[in-house]
Amino acid sequence: MSRKCVLHVGCGHQHPEALHPVFRQPQWQELRLDINPAVKPDIVGSMTDMHAVADDSVDAIWSCHNLEHLFAHEVSIALEEFFRVLRANGFVLIRLPDIQAVAREVARGNLEGELYQSPAGPISPIDVLWGHRPSIASGNHFMAHKTGFTRDTLQQKLEEVGFCAVVIKHQGLDLMATGYKDSAYSRPIPGIEKSETDPAIAKYHRSLGDDQHNQGKLRDSLASYQNALQFNPEVAEAWYNMGNSLHGLGDFEEAISCFQKALQIEPDLVQAHYNLANTYLDQKNYADAVSSYQKALALKPDYMDAVYNMAISFFEQGLLDEALSSYQKAIELNPNRSESWYNMGIIYQQQANWNRAIDCYQKAVNLTPDFAQAYNNLAIAYKERNSLPEAISCYQKALKLRPDCADAWYNLGSIFHGQGNYQPAGACYQKALDIQPGYFKACNNFAKLNQDMLQLDNALKWYKKALELNPDYAEARFNLSTAYLLAGNFAAGWQEYEWRFKRREWKNTYPYRFKIPRWRGQSFVGKRLYVHSEQGLGDILQFVRYLPMVKARGGTVIFETIKPMMRLFKDLAGVDELVEVSQREQADRNDFYIPLLSLPGIFQSSPETIPNRIPYLKADKSMVDRWKARLADTGFRVGLVWAGTITDPRRTIPLARFRQISRVSEVRLYGLQKGISAEQIEVEGVPEGMEITNFGQEFADFADTAAAIDNLDLIISIDTSVAHLAGAMGKPVWLLLPFAPDWRWLIDREDSPWYPTMRLYRQQRPGDWDAVFKKISIDLHRLSGEAPGK
């Protein structure tokens, strides 16, 4: 059998580049031409000094990783030499790095990873882009990669020299180019007749690739699979295995292409459907991931991993019901996989189904007792269910397993903080920050803790630290505003207060967003301005005082408020149209809008310039008369409110604590309390030793409350909306404040710039109401004794 001759243009005599597998077949004879830097550093001289090779004497040339060492103008010289020595119908097979593919590796951050092994050692992306800097520095230009090739530039060079039927394909990060000397002899790469040994050679390379993959040598395995496919491109397993190597190297697009080719050859290759889905999942292409998982499951319905990963894909798309169903199926297939129970608990947690979330997390920790994150989430669920001892216990278990879990320290600190246990709360926050110095949420909570201890300088320092770490953290911005306002720095406070609408739970402030422009305080004569209520009942009552100032700047003022305020505000100054909270379209028919609590900032209010012309709210006379008939004719009539929002225990005082007030001579107590605390009196009765008549449950709305207040001599209240209403009506109000009050009450003063008739009674230590009630009792004795008989 006559043999064909292949000229192997090498790149070094000590560790030469390997001969391409197609030329290892028996019909080929190798003629080698090495570039030897020890003998001839002049690369182009070595490449073109081919006088020993006669014209038209070889059937093929294999040139592997050497053309990239040349300057651009030298490439053509080398290719002309290749063309000269080839026989008619001969071809050249060239392999070299694709500069664009290498650049993509660099863009991904892969600078030093090995691209291929050269005679001089491993070549990295940065070597290809910038050359072998150590070699250049030593004067050895042999390994300097001077020319960057792309598919287009290589094809242009080959065609310029005269090669025909040029075909260039990618092989990993390299280009593989074939060009023929005679255009009549054009065939696919490599352009060689298949031999009977091809399947065996392909199998050998696949097996070698599998071994390399199992050893973690992914780039080597990739080359082996590519060699296998050169000999037999119709083997689905080789495409599938190459896809796995590419996936391991992070080249997801090429991995997807390989999996798809495998499935074109063998559509029922279930593992290829599964790994294709996993690659889509890694790309965050969740819809295509679900589609491929479903195809895998159609072939193998009990494929538990596919069910589990499909659940993840559904979850990431926000399809919680579908995700839940998939996790339930995964648990049916394997009830002992703790991750399935844990992830199902996360879904129930997001749905605020705390009992089921607790059941799932408990299953997870029963199956995996060292599952620290499950204990952490179990604690969160217990906390949301207000089972605080259980929550604390679970956080402590999580931290015993993972003492470096910053989240668990942070969450445990939050519970202690909410309970008023400031010292252990601070220790927990500090632990979280020691572990994770960039934990901006812990900085925010540490700041809030200092604010609750009235250490405002420290609070401001920690808020600013949180914002250094995350300038757009709305919670810290809003909390910073309350610290500024509490300290009386209204100018800075109002500015930061606008961040309330960017908080995670902004809908709790106000549920709608509008298309119309926001009002900035300019004149709006001839226009319509939509002012909307926001936040709590007390906020509305406190800040409607600004509406006459708004009206003074323009045209028509439309004020939106909640139903319990509608009758009270029917004659509200500064309002042309009063509307009930409805929906966004109602506002979008106007020219401008403004949130009610943005008005102090627009009018640049300071503690000295707050508009406090009292009263600005009045009760309906007919309703006042009706309630007057319900009150006793004699005695000093005091209205009581002892409970505010149930979410803030600092704003609730047991009614029994007011017992010493009820013992003051001539005092008649009337409850203005509504809600759960009022219902408890009806069920449990008035505390022993007290006499009080509670009217609160009979109030239809704030118009009734105002009418009852109008008939009273004094209001004593915890920090609630009733205190604001009484203050806005000009009634004497004694307000009971916790040690760390809401920002509007400022610090270190007994009066309020918001309400001239209000007196503030503050705790001097957290939780200490005894001193507060002792002082109130003394003042009430004095006041009731001076009051005229009724």
C-alpha cells in the first residue's frame, strides 16, 4: 500500500506538538520540520527555510500552534511555503488559538487558566493576548504570540495565498482550518477518507476523555472528545460527554450546543435532556430548564433529581404553586431528602403559611440534625408566629452548628432587640459584624438599637456606616431620617424621610404609584393637586394641618383619606374636594400629586416653624350634644387610652396600671379605647379597684371620637391617634411615652411643638412606668382639686 506524506511543522524538538489523529493512520508517513529556538531563534527564518522540502512533494501539512508566533506580514510568507511544497489536491490542516474566544475567556476573568500545552509549557489567555512576557523580556522572541487570529483573518490569509475550499471550524478555544491546493478536491474537514480503524480510534479517545474528566482534567478531556468526534461525529455519547466538560469549564453556550447535537442523534438520551436542563438552570434560563426537565421526566418519570431541579426552576420564576407541587413529588420519590423539605418550607414561608413552614423545616432538621440553615429558617418561622422562646432556641442550635453564621447572629439579635433586651441584642449584632464586616443590615440594626437607647450620636454613626456599605439601602435611609428628626435636625430628616417609599414594604406606607408629576411646592394656580393620606391614623391627624398652606399656593386641592376620617374632615380647611381612598386611576385624572407627610419637607418645617394654630379640627356640634348626655354631670372627666398598635409593646400599658389615677378624688374615667384591648375589658371586666366607662367600642369613626373628646376635661393616652386628635382639637392631653419615643416627640422636653396643649410624660428608664404614673397621679391630684365642679 502506497503511503501519503504529511509534513508536520512543529514548534520545538524537545516537547513537540502532537500529530493530528487523522495522520496517525497507517497510510500516512510523517516528515517533521521543527522550529528549534536553541538553534534558530528567528521564527520566520525557520518557518520559511524549507529548501530541504521539494516543490509538490507532500500530500498534507499539519501546522499546530506555530503561526501565531509570527508578525502579520510573516504569515503570508509561511503560507506561501506551505502552498509550494503541497502536491496537487493536497491540503493544509492548521490549528491555532482564536483570539476572540480567548478574549471572551479574559472577559470572564479567566486570565491564568490553561488553554493548551505547548513545548514551552502551558499557555494561558493572557499569554495569547499579550505574549509570553518573561520570554520577551529575556530576548527570546520564540514564544511571543504576536498575531491574533480570528476566523475571518485566517480565512483571508489562506485564500490570498491560493488555497481553495477553505473551511474553518472552532474546536474549543482554537480554530481548525483546512485549505486545498486544488479546488476540484474539496471535502469536509479533515478531507481524508475514513478508514476502518476510525470507530476504534474514536472509542479510544472517548475512553481517554472519560478518564481525564473523572480526574478533573476538563480541558484535556475536551480535546480527547474532540479527537473522538473527528473520527466518528455521529456518536451521541461523545457530544454528551463533551457538553459535560464544557459545562464544567463554564462555557454554557457551547455545552448547550453539544447536548443538543447529542439529542439530535439520540432523542431519548434522558441524561442529555437532564444536563441540558441543568445548563439552562445555571444560565438562569428557567423556562427552557423546565421544558428540558419535563422531556427527561417524560422518558423517566421517577427521575427524582429532575423533579427536584425542576422545582427550583419553577421557584426562581416565582411559580410557587408549581414549585410546591414538584417538591411534593420529589418527596414522594425520596421522603428522606432533607433539602426537599427545606425548600418546601421556604415556599410556605414566602406564602406566610408559618405552621406548614415550621412542619417542613422540622422534617428537614429531623433528617439532617446538623442542617444549620434549616434551624435558622425554622427560627424565622417561629418568630413570625410570635413563638419567641422556640425561635431563640432554634437560632442557638443553628449557631452551635455554625458559629460563623452571621445571619443567625443578626436574627437572634433582632429578637432580643424587639424584647427590649438591649445588651444581648448588641452582642449578637457585633458578632454578626465580626464575621461579616460588610453586613449593612446589622449596621442598620445596631444603629436602631443605639437610637432606642437614645444614644443618638452612636446611632447616626452606625446608620452612616450602613450607607457607606450600601448607599441605596432604603431601610437605613428611613431610619436615619427618624434619628435626625428625633434629634430636632428637621432639615436633614425630611430629606431622608422621602426614602420611605423605597422600602421593601413600601405598600404599608401607601399602596399606589401615580403617573402624574409629583408636586414640588411650586404655584399650581388653575391646576388640580391630589394630596393623599399615608401611614397611620395619627399621621393623618397630625399632618392635615399643612393643607391650608398647600391651598395658599394654587388651584384645587383634592384630599384623599380613609373612611374613618371622612365625617371628621368634611369641613377641613384647605380642602376643595374630599375623597375616600380608592385606586390609582382616581389620582391620575389630576395634574399633580403629593403624599401628606412630604408637606413638612416642602414647607421646610423646623421645630420653631411648625404650623400649630390650634384647633384645626373640630367636632360636630350635634354629635357633641349627643355624647354630652352620656357623661356624668359632676367630677373631673378624664378620657383614657391605654393601648396602641399591638405590634409595638412599648405603646401598650395594662389598664390596671391606671388604678392609682382612678383613686384621685373627683376624677371620672371614660375609656376611648377600641379594638382587642377594649374587648378584653368586656370579657374580663374592669380591673379590681377601678371604675371606668369605656365608650370606644361604640365609636363608628373619628367623628364620634372627637365628639366624646369635646366633652372631656383631659385626655391621658399612650402614643395613639386619639392623642393626636385631642391635641388637634386643643384639648389638654397628657401623653405617656416610652423611654425611646417616636421621632415626632423629640427628646428632653415636656412639651410638644406640634400641640401646644399637650404635656409629655416620659419613661426615664426602659420599661419603667412606675415613676411616670407616680408623677401623673401627683399632677392629677393638683389639677382636679383646682378644677371647678361639674
